[in-house]
Amino acid sequence: MVAIIDYGMGNVASVQKALNFLKIDSCITADFDKIESATHIVLPGVGSFLQGMKNLKESGLADFLTEQVIDKKKKFLGVCLGMQLVAETSEEPYQNSGLGWVKGKVVKIEDTEISIPHMGWNNITVCNDTFYKDLPSKDFYFIHSYHFVPTLPAVIAATVNYGKDYVASIQQDNIFATQFHPEKSQLAGLNVLKSFFNNA
């Protein structure tokens, strides 16, 4: 069973719909017992980093998820905001702390030559193909105004070029996360989800 974390930041239903299509059992939950019994944890999300962390902290999920993912090494997938929240800090909308699972910071995309937010389909460049083997395409759907800058380049699993290269995906131990939305990225996205849940 996959626990899709419901912490008030949206995007949970579309993730579950993709998992249903792949015939992967999941539940949308904030219940600690259900999360404890899950084999995998998914943290999706859209919106503000600050609000996301506020919701996680106030519900007790921040500490509980840290115990599950960092201490107990449960398989974890972060999607969009869910990827950014694993960072140490973010400047959205001002300097504040994240979950701190992966060393790095989240900063605003600063480029006067491109449209912000970065929204739409872009090809990724794969750096670590653990969950990117046999892709039908490398075109994925993005929507974000901030981006994750990891301290250690070794955790970067994929990049995307939007004026310049940005981190599209990270992988560290039992943690895998994507800035793009695999659940909205058609066959390529479904391929990544299937690869993660079947092999992680």
C-alpha cells in the first residue's frame, strides 16, 4: 500500500488516479497508523513552500514523516512542491526551513529572458537512470517558479533546460523526487511511477 500524504496542498487526487491506472494500491491519508503500515510514501503538492511546511508541522506530519523516511528508511517519492519540501531551506516567500532531508536550498527562478513560472512540457536530461530506464519519451510537464539547488551534485537525477539548466529530479538513498508532475506527464510520467513503485 502507498500512502499519499494529505496535508492540504492539493494534487493528491491526480496522483492517486495515476496509481489506480497502474493498479498500484494507495490511500490518501494523514493518519499516522496508515502511513506507518504503508510500503511507500508519496508527498505531492502545489503552492507555497511556507504554507506546506506550516501544514506539515501543525499536523505533526513533519516529525512523523522524518521518522518514517530518514530513520526507518521507508521509500519516498516527492512531487513538485513535495520535492522542494525535502530541502533544508527555501526563500519562498522569505527564508524559512524545510524538512532538511536533502542538503540544499530552494530559490526563485531569476531570469529576465524567460517566462515565469516555468510552465509546460520540457525534455529532461537524465543523470541517474535508476527510475528513468526505457522511457517512451523524455518530455515532462512542469509548473514552478522556484527551483531546488542541492548542495551535492551527486543527488541530481535529472535536469531540465529552461534558459539554463535546473534540477528536474533528485535521488538520495530511499528518497526520489521530481520537480515535474509525473502524474500529468502521460506515458513518460507513468513509466517513471511504475519504475519507482516496482523497483524502489
